[in-house]
Amino acid sequence: MQGYVTLTVYLYIQISVCIRTVDSFIEKPAYIIPESPVIALGSRLRASCILNDSFIKENKVDANQIFWNLKGIRVSEDNYHTVNSTVSNVTLNMSSVGNALLTCNVQLNEDQVITVFGIQIKVGLPPEKPKNLSCITYHRKNMTCSWNPGNSTYLPTTYQFKLSIAPDNLKSHQLPNDVNSSYAILFPNIHYFVFNTIWVEVKNDLGNTTSDSIQLDPVDVIKPDPPVITSAQQIKNMSTVLSVKWEKPSVPATYKLKYILRYKIVGPQNWMQVPPEDTDTQKESFSIQELKPFTEYAFTIRCKRNDETGYWSDWSLEKIGKTPEAKPFRGPPIWRTVENLDSSKRRICIMWKELEKSDANGIIVKYKMTIKKKSSTNIKKIETKKLEYNITLSDGEYEITLGASNSAGDSPNEILILPAVTESAFLPVQNVSTYPQAGQLMVEWKSPGSAVSGYVIEWCEESIKDSCSEPLYWKTVKKAASKVFLKDNIMPFKRYKITIYPMYSGRPGAPRSKLAYLQQDRPASGPLVHLKHVGKKEVKLMWSEIPVKEQRGFITHYTIFYRSCTANETSLSIVVDAMCQEHELTSLKGNTLYVVRVMASTVKGGTNSSEVNFTTLSYAKGEIEAIVVPICLSFLLITVVTILFCFNKRHLIKKYIWPNVPDPANSRVVEWSPSTGNLIQNNLGPKEPMNPDGVISDVTIIEADVDDEKYLSNEDEIKQLTSLKKEKSTSEEHSSGIGGSSCMSSPRQSVSDSDSESVQNTTSTVQYSTVLVSSPGYRCQQPSAQAFARSESTQPLLENEEKPDEHAYGNFGTCSLGVKRQYFKQHTSIEETNLNKPHPNEAERLDDTNEDNSFRLNQMEVSDQNSHLEGFCPTVDTFQSSNNQTVVKLEFLGFRPGLETDQQSYMPQAVKHNSYMPQSK
């Protein structure tokens, strides 16, 4: 019957295919054989495209105009063949899985292409044999069987689950289309204590296959549900024991179970397992010992049939239990900081840390501390809940003990020895090194010896160089350790000072420090640069160290960049060691503007400072001095040589620049006596006489106005003065004045004072007269004798410039008498007198006079202009000598014997037309 049905279905399918083929042939211009092929991956497909005759006739085409496309890509002509005018074959190698569209196309003309037919090709794999078939029984739920289906076929594939209890009891279960690896038989259909034969069949268009069959009793593959832990309780007076209780799962009555119990401290800890033999019984509780006091534990359990058949159950849900408190396992870690107040006082900050939970064994309620000085019976006891204690101690040695207390009791004491100030520290650790690793700072060291009982690692952030900022962090390390990771309170880009203290039974050894960074970066700012010295070809730079907080790493070196501001000038650079903070740039150009900057670098990069401009000097230090000093020395040398030359040639220079002008007050003349007519030579030494007769002819006082006659001593003098005034009107020649002032006239041509030169410069120059004084008359007093004698000098009268030691007589013109004009004129016809022959009577009178009061007129030159003399005394004695000479008293002329030369001063003042008057000051 079943075979008949199958045949009927087959015939129906074939008839339907034929009908569809005929319909397609009638309605469509072509068709492809096979129509819907299924091809195994890697195999060949041969297809034929058959054109309809009507299509050929209508479009006048044939099979030679057919070409093939696979997935929209034209197939090479090498892969297809034209059988006749209506059929074209193609052969394809299927190298990829999945569906592919194959089309038959006709080229009607150059521009027109028509697709006449297309088919869908399915490329896949035949089904693989299922493997690892197994089943698990979940009591009172189901029996689930699973297998490995192998690789995907990429084709529609059917799976059938086969189960046979007996040869005549076969059950087949069709799996859903989306399920291919497991099948579950619900609980009522499970047959316990009976062997079940199980296999799987697989089928698709490319083939079919069957798995290996297995035989099993569902009871032997039971996987129990996990047990349920009901409690984890403390046991009285036992701080390290917890009792765990559970309930077994539902299993068949004859089913015997065994258990595995595991536990751990709550947190990311590893599980610890109770040995299976300890729980390989039917009891449903167990006491776990050697736990840590005051600690939370998590417990879980699973079970399995004790004959090793079946499967372990899943782990049960965790159950938390906590052990009771116990005395703290150890005392808290203790440390100190020391601040010396003075030579005998120290401020001690004693610090300690909270105990770990594993060491505290409960809640710490207080800390007990004792402080005892060595060789002293006094003990200071302190109880506190804080984690530090400050105290001021002396410089001696102290022992500090610290313990922690909870509800169960007190911990053992931790001991810290505070050495005396004068005590030498024990050996430090060696070879300290630091480096970052996995986001932590690794610190390594070498132990100083076996006497070490532990280490204290101390670190702090160094915000200022060689100075730690608060807070201070520290931790203790066991004696066996030689390295430690620092991960708490360590930040990147910050400098830390790490110090290691070896501990010798509570006594700190000498510290050893190291600076470190967890992570470095380039500096946050550059150094501050300034100029220390600028020269012509060099400049000295200084820069301040970057603040520690801004360094962000260890400075490895400094780089100095500099360039001149001239066009197309490249920048130069110099690398300087990190320990240097100043550098001198050399080989620079003088009087040039430069730009300089300094870059501070770490292992991660560098940061530039701001640019600094400077201009080199035009001259180096000492160059100006080297130029100026030789010039000054040369000038000084020239000056000295000039002075020496002038001094050596002073007579010649004086001759042409300022010649000696004779002062009548210092003239060397021959004196005579008016009464006897005998001439007497002055005491200045012999001189060749120019007038051997010693006679000056017609010396006349042209004018002598006296405002006040109180200085006239008698009537004779008044008469003589009146007589002189009358003679003025009769003068025909230009008079030559002889008075107290010898140099007050305007500058005139000078004549050498040499005796050999006697030529007169002008026709108006008059000869000199020599005035002789025979008595020490002063001011208006009557002298004993006066005389005039002719002088050989032809120089004009100038201001007195003779040396003081050449003046032997007093000041002219110091008399306050207002004589406005006085003139002495010498007639052109002069009878020369021999001055070398003194008058005997006159010489006798001169011998009685004082030499200091004798008055001498030196050689004087008087120009043709009138000289006005002011300040002469009005007392005048005139008389005619035996040689027709008119003698005038010197007091009238203003000669005052006995005055020093430095008291003489003259002021020329014009009082009348063509006249000068010497004015005494």
C-alpha cells in the first residue's frame, strides 16, 4: 500500500513537470534544461538553452546569438557550445555555495539584448553524519539527547530522531526546520530501567546519512538538581568553625548521592574545596574548620550518584556565613616622624594603620600605647581611638609599644624603638631602584643583612625641591621582600620621594631615598631665561629651574637655540647638561641682534622658554680703554714735551708773545742831585749810559690838576705846581707822561729789552726819563731830593708784568688825590748828559737815604698818545738844575716808596680827549 502511494505521487510530479515544460515552450521564447538544479559544491553543471521556433522566425535569430550570464556576469564563450540553430549548451564549475541565477540571453542586434530564460541554481553540500550522540535525564522533567550535526549543508535538510525500545517499537520524531542538534523527550514518555536505542537520520537533495546508535537506561544518565544550602551557622566558642547544612534534590528512591562542598572568603578570592571523601556520605551537614575569625564566607554545593553514573549537578546558590570575633592576630603597623625642636627636644608624631580584616579578627574599639624611656621606670600609657599621637620627647632613647583591642581581647604589641639623637644609625639598604610597571610603581632594593626584621617604605609628593608636601604615605614590608609595588596614592606626572628604612627588631636603620615618577611627560612650562653678561662676541645666559610641579618628569638636558635677526640666518643649538643653569655663547657677531630660547627636555619631549632678545656690544671689554688710553698717553706725552720745549725756549717765546715791558718803578737809571748837578748811578749795577751829560732838556709838567691842596707841604710847592700848569699851554710837542703806572696803556709794538736793540719803532716814540729819589718820602711828604734823567729805552708803557722780585718800589697811584691830568713833555732838542758822572753833592745826599725807599724807573716805552695819570700826590717840588733840567718831586707823581709790588694796580680811564689817566684801585 505504501509503495503504491509513493508511485502515484511520483507520476503526479512527472506529469506536472511535463505540463509546465509544454506551457513554457508555448508561452516563452526559450527554456533551460535542467530547470532548477541542485549542485554539490565543486561539481560541474551542464545546461542547455532551447529557443522556440516561433521566436527564431519572428526575430530571425539562431543559437549562435545566445550568450550566458551567471550571477549577472557574462560567462566566457569557452564554456558554452552551439549544438544547432536552436540549442546552446554551457558547462559551469560551481565553486561557491548558495543560490546562483543562470540566464540565457540573445543578441538581437548591436544595441538590443533580450533575456529569453533563467534558472535558479542551488549549490550546497550533502549532510554530514551526526556525531557524539548523548542523552541526559532530568528527573521528572525530560530526557534530552544532543549531537554534533557537522557543517552546514546550505540546502534544506531534514533531521529525524529515532528511538526504539524494542524491534517492533520504533518511534520517529521530525525535528523542526530550525533545530538540528538536539531533541527532548518529555517525562511521561521516558522509560526508566529499560534500554533505549537511539539514532538520528539526516537528508537533503544531495543525499542522506544516519548517526551511530546508542543504547542507554534513562536512569543511568540522570543529572540531579543542585542541593539547597539551608544555613551556615557559627559554633559557640569556636571562632574559626562554621556548620553548613543543605537539602538533597529529588531523585529516584534507589538513587544514592554524594556531595562536593566548596567555600571562599567573600570577594574576589579563589574557591577552597572540602575533600570529596569527607562528604561522600548520606548526611546533609558538614562543619568547616580553620576559618578566619570575623570573616564572611560563601558556601556552595553540588551532588551526583555515588556509583559514578550519571552527571554532577550544577552548583547550588551561594550561602554566606560569618565567623565570630577573635583577638586581633597582630598589632597595628607603627611608624613615626621626628622634628628636632632644639638640641634636647624632639616633636614625635607616632602613626599607625588600621589592621586588615584578616588581622583585626573583629571590630577594633581602641588602641593601647606605652612610651618608656630607656633606663627609666616611668611608663606613659595612652589609650586612643585615633590613628596618630603627638608628643614631645627628649633626645634620649625611647621604646614605644602599640596594641589593638576588640570585643574578644587585645592583640600582641608592636614595638618601635626611637633611637637617641647621638646614636649612630644601622646600615641602610643598597641599590634602590624604581620604575613603572603595569600602572604601578615598582621599588626594588638589596637587603643590608640577615639582621633585618622588615622594612618601612615611605613616600610623599615632592612639590618643592628637596621638600615633601603633606600627607606622608608609608607601608611596612616583610623581611623576605626585596621589592614592592606602590599603587595607592601614586599619580602620574608627579614626582615622589621614596625612602626605605630597614628595621632591626623595631629599630629603624639609616634611610635611603630615591626620586621617581609613575609616568612622565614633557614639562608644563619652559625655564625663565635672563642675561647675565653681554659682550661683543659672547653672552652669558642664566635660567631658573622649572618648579617641580611643572617639570612633570626628570629634566634630562637643556637645549639652547639662538640665531641672529639677519635675513636667512639659520638657528643654532647647543645641548647643555641638566645640572647646568647657565651657559656662555661664544663666537657671536659684534653689534648684532640675537634671539635665544632654552628648551627643557624630559624623556617624553621638551618645552621652550619665551624668546629673549639681546644685542652684542660694538666693542669688547677693554677695547675702548685700549684705544683711549694710548691716545691720552700720547696727548699727555705731547703736552709734557711741549711744556718742556716751551720751558726750554721760554726766552724766545716771551720775546715774540709777551716781551718784557720795563716798569718805570723798576728802571735802572742814573740819579742826580738837582742842587749840585752831579749825577749819581743807582745801585742796580753799572749800565752803559745813553746820556753821558745826564741832562733832560725842558721836562715840563703840562698839567697837574689837584682837587685838594691839603697834601702840599708849603707855599713853594704850591707855586711850583702853578708854574707847571702854566708851562702846559706853551707845549708844542706831544707830551710823554711819566707816572706811577707803567703798563696801563693799550698794547703797542714791543721792542726787545736787549741792550743791543735800540731802534725806535715809531717816530712818535719818546725817550724815557729816570726819576731819582734821595729821601724816603711817603705819600705827600717832602722828599729830600728828586731828579729826572733820560733813559735809553724806547718801548711804550704797558701794564706791569715784571716778576715781583724785580720791583724795588711801591705802588703807583695809591694816593687818593684827584689829579685828573698830568703831562710830561720833552722837547725835541735834547741835550744829552753823561749819567755815569754823578754830582758829588747829590751822591752824598743819596748815601744817607734808605735803599729800600729808593725808586727806580726801568726802561719804558711811551707811545705818542697822551697818558693820563691819576692818584699822584699833589705835592710837587720843581726846580731848575744847573743843566737846565726841571726837577719834580716824586710825591707829586704818585711814587710811594716802600710799597710791595703786589699792592700795585692800575685802571686806565680816559678823562680827556687823546689822554689816559691811571686810576688807583
